[in-house]
Amino acid sequence: MSKNKKFDKKTDPHYKREVEKYENPIPSREMILEYLTDCGGPRKFEHIAHDLALDEEQLVALKRRLRAMERDAQLLYNRRGGYVPLDEVDLIPGRVIGHPDGFGFFVPDKGGDDVFLSGRQMRTLLHGDRAVVSITGIDRRGRSEGTVVEVLERANQQIVGRYFEEGGIGSVAPDNKRIHLDIMIPHDESGGAKNGDIVVAALVKQPNKRSQPIGKIIEVMGQHMAPGMEIEVSIRAHELPTIWPDEVEAYVAGLSGEVKEEDKQPKQYPREDLRNTPLVTIDGEDARDFDDAVYCERQGKGWRLLVAIADVSHYVEVGSALDQEAHNRGTSVYFPDRVIPMLPEILSNGLCSLNPDVDRLCMVCELHVSAQGEVQRHRFFEGIMRSAARLTYTKMAAIVIDQDKGLRAEFASVVPHLDDLYSLYELFRKNREKRGAIDFDTTETRIVFGEDRKIDRIEPLVRNDAHKLIEEFMVAANVAAANFMLENEIPGLYRIHETPDPEKLNDRRTFLNELGVSLGAGDKPTAKDFAKLLKSVAGREDAHLIQTVLLRCMRLAVYNPDNVGHFGLAFDAYAHFTSPIRRYPDLLVHRAIRHLIRHGNATTFNYSHGDMQSLGEHCSMTERRADEATRDAVSWLKCEFMLDKVGEEFDGVISSVTSFGLFVELDDIHVEGLVHVTALKHDYYQFDPVGHCLKGEKSGKSYRLANKIRVQVARVDLDEKKIDFELV
């Protein structure tokens, strides 16, 4: 496209989409990127506006769009005031992960290896910030090392921590240890905080090369962690949105608990009526929102499986205040005693929850499966359903596995379909093994509270075949959703899981060879090779060690519009479709599928590939934010649980080995603490990162990852959320 080409519906391939979204449309992001690429160099704002022949009214909108494209790392605004596509200048956009020791890592938006950021580079950054870096070299460990070119977006507006004052100078030590810089507090901005108070500080000035961040105290929470405060601290520390905006409150005030009649059978886009199809929900005993229901029947020699998902996209309109707040939250956050939902309760537990014996709107994935358990074709449609039963995992397992006569009589009307579900699940599980999906045997725990919100016990969560049954059917629907989007070339978000880091993989190979096992398959092992190895060592004493070592060379799964497949599940394409009540990416996938159902192609879809790129990064961030917030709260609760156990002895397993000591996870109660290297008496211990062990110089005694060990609780520090152990 020539740089003097005017903007109109003929030259902009996305003109129709822009007209639908704006009264006075401006060039789409795609057209702006194409124009700037053709320019061959940076162009200033006034030149862009002139070349695209925009009028005065469009200039403000263009300025906003260019700033949004900067923020989403599509454009770079250079020091001379020119705009240039980021892809043209060999710079990488991404997010910063801070480390308590002052350095950090840079996670590129488009995936790939993390980039090391030195302490010097981290002076201008805080954990969670988005930035653009250039690769400037390789550090002594062989990692790519980056230099910060520009900060795109600041992640932290408020910091929670302890207030300290010394020599008349105030500071806040962040509760989140990944934020490595203390916040300086001017004397007249202390808000009356006393030494040691837990406070909330608003950042007035972000860090730069010459000074630390500066803030002011906006809330004093108190001196000590009262019951429940650990979650409040975590909420504030991670800036989790908890208050619904007035516009959202006004919208939900107009909703009732019943689906409107005109929504059940609309004239323009009719829904398929599934109210006589005995779909059932299967969830945990304490579940309150039911976003998926299933039904199965034999069809000839094969099967017909329906996976019905709550139609959240019907109620959350694109661009509405509700949509903006759902986007802001990104995901529901599950703390041990409460949930911060992505959607208001009248939707999450009401209109969008597939409760039994009430009409509900749904999006349905219909799968036709062969007698061998292979999905032969899929179909998506909008429906209306009426759940025939609310089953728990325990009841489902009792009905189809234990053949409990009482429960089979109670649910007699749906038992034949439940038996069909279980039979199909067994085929899916066999195919999962053939495909080579990786099953890591990890333990999740649940905190059980007693009186006065004191922790009574910490217990492992037990998964039965009913859990796995629902998991398999949700996975099948997610795969179909991904394939449906790919087939129709519509912008969407995929759940991608890249292949393991090659460098980490080589280290693991060396270690595994010492144990007499081999991963095989050369430089590019598949998920099937991992699964085969895990199965082969299942009966060995060091099976847990081998699993842990393999798990730690895996990358994190993220959301991205560029599909690269899901390594762990061994699928070429995977998307999240099944939980739109609690995950924003699922809502975006629903919108893409609804558009295809109604229009048959991707034309006029509300989102571009660039939009999905920034949405994927945001959703990945909110997922990490939720994980970190719940982990912080649980760490504090576990420390509180161990306070009265100082001096007691426990059996455990070494869960991590570092140069400064051994992390040990206690059996049964699954609490983790540190045996510092200085507590390993009568010898000097050297750290072997490849062998995952500390080895004594004189004695030759070694402490290796996954070794069983007995420890005594030496100290519990609530402020630091740390537990120190000593060897017995």
C-alpha cells in the first residue's frame, strides 16, 4: 500500500468492522501497520494523519489508537517522535518477572525462552511491568540477556507491605517479595503509620535509573495479622479488583433469576431446544456455579456426546461496563474461604449457572465419536437446556463404578446415559494414553477451617474417575473449539503449551542418564516420550524424583492467538471453551464461535489478530496474578498453622535444592519450609545444579531432590511467610 493512499472502505480490508464499532471510523490497526511498514522508516503523527487523509474529528481517535498500539506492543514511539512497527526494529515486547534478589526475567509476549534482566536493568522496573527489550548478549550461564528499551505499562499502582521509619525517613517493604525495591515515603505522606504497621502505599512516582519508587500511605491496616487479614493483604498486594463499578451494579439490578421468554426462542437466531435431553452437571460437593453439563448416547456403533456450556456471552455484551470489568478481572480468584468472581453473583450463581430443573441458555459442542473413541466430527450451536440432575463427583463414581443400588434407583431416569458417559470416558482415557498426554502425579490440598477461622487441618484433594471423566469431556470440547476456529480462520485465543526449554532438557538428560533411564527421541522429544518414561519408572523408589525433574523443564501454558499446539496434552490445537463464568479467554472463544454460527465466516468479527494478541497477554497476566495472590495467602495460612508446632518433628521429602539449602515438604500436611545450608552441620556442602543435590566435601553425604528426610520445626516467620527446619 502506498503511503499516500487515502483511507476508505476500498483500501482498508477491515473497514466493515470499523464501521460497526465506530460512527466516524478511522484506519484499522492492520491498515496502520501495513502503511508504516511500507514507509520503510518512522513516521510522525502529523505525517500519518496527512497520508491517510483524516479530518479534524478523526485526529483524536487516531491519537488514541496509536497509543493503544504502543501499549499493546504493536508500535514503538521513538525519541524523535516517530512511530515504527515493533516487528521492524528487532525489539521484543513482554512482561517482567521480578526476583527477590534484585534481578529479573523477561517473558516475551510471543513465547520462547525467557530473557535474563540484570539488577541494573531492574532499577527502572517492578514485577509485572510490561516493557520492550533488545537482546544484548549471553550471560555466563548461557541465557539470553536483555536491555530495557522502553516501559510500556506499569503493573503496580499500589503496594502493600510493612512501614518502617529510620532517621526520619519512611519506607515500605513490599509484602510481595518479587517487588525487589522498597517504596520511599516522604515524611508528610506517612498517613499516621507507625513503625511496623501493615500499610497500603499508592505509588506517586515509578522507579527510574536515579531513584527508587516514591509513594504515599493511603491505608493503615494494622500491626498484626488478624484472622482473615492475610487474604485482604493478598488482595491489595496483587491489586485484585473487588468492587463492582456503579454501571455494573445498575445492569445486574435489572436482571432476574429467570431467563426471559424472548431470549429462549429469538426470531433472528433461533436456539435448538434441548430441554427434553437429560443433560446433567457433575461438580464438587461445595460448587455453587455450574458452567458445564454433559449427555451421551450410543449412536449406531459409535457415540453422540453433548457438552453444554453456560451461554455467558449472551449476557456480557462486547464493550459494555460488565464486559470491561470481566476483562479487568480476567478470572475468578479462589481463596481458601472465599471467591472473588469474574462476574456478579446473579450471573455466576444464577442466570449463567446450569442449575437443575430451570431453563438456561447454553452454547453446545456436539461430538460424534467412533466405536474406538475417536472424534470424527464436531458441531457447535446455540441452545436452551434444562439440567436433569445436579450430581457430585462422589455420587457419580458411586453410580457408575460402585453400582450403588440406592443411588441408581434415585437417579434411574438418567442412569443409562451416565453408564454411556462412563463407557465413552474409558475409551477416551485409552486414547489419551495412546496419544501420549503427560500425567504428572501432583497433590493438591484443601485448608479446612475450624472455630474462629483457625486452621483445623490441611488435607489432600482426592480425585476419582468422575473427576477424570468430566476432565476428558471438557478437553474434547476444548479441542473441537480450537479446531473450529482454525478451520474458519477467525481471530481467537488458543491455550498454548510450548515444547520444553532445550537447555533445561539437556541438563535433565544428563541427570536421568545417571539414574539409568533415558528420555530418548533426540533433541525433540514428544509428550509421548515423556509419558512413556514416567510409566516405565512408576514402580521405582525414585519415581517422584524423576517426575519432579521432568516437570521443571516444562514451560508455562499461556493464551495466544498464534496456535502452536499444547505439548503436555499432546494436541495440535487447544483452546479454553468450557468455563466462561470464571475465565475471560473462554468468553472470547464463545464470541468467536457464536459469530461463526450466525454469520458462517470471520467477516465483521469484533476482534482482530492484534486485539487477540493484547488480550492473550492480559489474560495470561491475570491468571498469573490470581495464582500468586492465592499462593501468598495460603503460604501465610500455612505459617500460621505451624506457629504452635515449633520443636515438633515431621517426615517429609526434599521438594527443591538450591545453593542456600533444601526446601522440604512435610508428609500429610503438605507444608514447605527451608533447611538452610548453615544448618547442615559438620561439613561444607557444595551445590550440584545438574544432580539436584547438596554434597558434603568431607563426608561425601548428599541431599538430593525427592529424598525422604526427617526435620524439626525451628522457626516460623509470619511476616516473611517462611518456615525454617533443622535436620533431626
